[in-house]
Amino acid sequence: MTYKFNYENATEKRQAQKEQGRNNIPKEDGQINHPEHLWRHEHLQVLQREALNGNVEKCREMILELPEYQRKDMKEMMIKSVAEMGRVIDL
């Protein structure tokens, strides 16, 4: 049985270190080993901004850059995101 420590709770962290010694959290390597995650994050932010600005053509271009299995969900997400601002976008 593995216990996951809550390092945001200082008391729990001190107790875990007393029982098991110092536990270091491994360094984040996501951007180095998985640059596509960073690209997707930035792509989503730009896409959402374009959708909120009503730039339908740019949104369609950007959605086509995504893998086919993500396109339908991304369209729905952008439509809902714009609707939350009280607007409508036709993707």
C-alpha cells in the first residue's frame, strides 16, 4: 500500500519525514521530454482568445491543426466558452 503525502500540509510532511526520512519531489521534466504539452497549452490559449474575439476563420484554421479525435470536443469547448460570455460563435 502506497501513501501519497500531502506536502501542502506542513504537519503531515514533518510526520512523514520523521517516519520515512526526507522525501524529495522529483524535478518537473514535462517541457523537456514532452514539448507537445507546452504547444497544446499555448495553442488552446490562443484558440480561446480568437474565439472570444469572434475570429471564426482563425479558429477553424487552428482547430484543423489539432488531431482529428480532438476537433469535435474542441469546437464544443470553444462554443461553450464563448457562450459563457453571452456571445455566439459558429464553428
